[in-house]
Amino acid sequence: MKSNRLKGHALRNKGHAMDTGKGAWRGINGPDVARCTCGATSDVLNSTYARQKWHRETHKPALRAVEER
């Protein structure tokens, strides 16, 4: 399997939902945005899986496309 790693880009807390009011992680699922360590965020997504998928299939490929130019 080909690695999907991209230096400087990791999904914070594996995509788990975060209580943005207090900054504490509140659990695996629930609506929240995905947060990359580079500072990028997704729209509100309803599950950890959806946030992981955004990072893997939307955020990283977009960055790679820019790098290839």
C-alpha cells in the first residue's frame, strides 16, 4: 500500500470531535470540523470517519496538486 503521508500535515487528534468552547476533546463522533496541523479546517462534518476522509481525500490531494505545478 502506498503511503499517504505528507510532511507538515497531520489530522489533529485523529479527527475526533472537539469542544471548541473549552478546547477539550469530547469523543469520537459528533459534528465538528477536521483540523490539520497546518491550520487548515474542513466544513462541519458529522463523524470522525468523515473528518479522516476529508484529510485523506480532499486536503492532501489538493496540496499535492499545488506542489506539482
